[in-house]
Amino acid sequence: MEPFSDARIMPFLPEIASSKTHSSMAKPYSNGNLNKPRSGWNPEEHKCKAYPQCYKSYSGVVSSEDVEWEQKESTAMYKKAKQFAVHLHKSDNLLLVKSREQINITLQPSSFEILTMSPVHKMTERAKFAPIGLKNMFNSGGAIEFLEYGCKGGIYYVKINARGAGIFLAYSSQKPTEIMLNEEKVEFEWSSNGVLRFEASWIGGQLSNLHNTIN
């Protein structure tokens, strides 16, 4: 889909798309869907008037196939990713889906949903990770400026540079051994379904350095 122009799901559900990259690593992709009922100028009443017959809920589907990963050379490889972590902003739900697996969405009138899709990176047979970003931001992945996966001394790690403050959200199949934020150990919440979250504090507009260690 072309950023800020695609409305292929159905009438009245325009999509807003944003995808950024840093270095050779892809940042999460955000996809917004809006159910905006029609209204227009009523010449008899001399005012804008909504049309009740247009106030309906609409349903559609979204999948990783809707993302034109190949628009950028650095993200083209993710079109072949086998799994994606998908965060639904308004419902605050984190899903793990297969490539091309469709996600059903129903929007009530004047409602919206924003989906952030992040390719799942396989570090070991058991350890998989996908960053979402700051969940309090509409473009959650926009907070991520740098992403790197690595292994040192048999210990696997994820290094992230992020800008902003709030709850940092990610998918992690394994419970992290520790999370360091600006060289200080921070508490985190992790559930067996892979939802990982922790507080990222504001440091005067500078980048926060996140270091996530997984055995």
C-alpha cells in the first residue's frame, strides 16, 4: 500500500501507513484504519449534517501482504518473514500471526484502529523477538531509531536505541534475563504469551539505550 493513500479494505476505511528503517534493520510498520461516517452540507438547514444511514460498523481484514516491504531495499527481505508480531493500538492487543494470515477488524462509526506490524526475528530455536515501540504513541515503531540482534559469549541480546518516553512494548517468546536502560537495570513485565513491557523514561529528547539479554 502507498503511504497515506490506500483505502482498499473497503469504503470509509482509509488506511494510513508509515514505515521507517535505520541501518539494515527494519522498524515496525504502522497501519491505521478509520471508520469515518459521511456528512455534508444541507442547503435547507444551512449547515453540515450527518447521514444516519451511513453510521454503520464496517469489517475488513489486514495482513502482512498489505505492506509493500519492497518499497525500500532495507525492508524487502521482510516480505518473506514467516511470522509477525502485530499490536492493535486501540484494543491494546498483541498478536503473533503467520505471514499472509488475515486479521479481522470491525470498526464502529467514528472509531479507528492502528496496527503495528513487526517481523519476528529468530535468535535460537526457542528465543524469538519483535519490537513494537512505545505503545502510548500512535506510530509506536517511530520511536525506534536503531535495532540490532547479536550474540556474545553464548548470550543472545537485542540492542535498541529509542527516542521518547512511555511503555515500551515488544514480543519475546522467552523471558529476558535482564533489561538495561541507559546502563541501569529496569523492572519489566513478561507473560507466557510473549508480551513484554517496561517503562522507558524521558531523558531530555536524547536517545535511550536499551539492552535486552536472553539466554
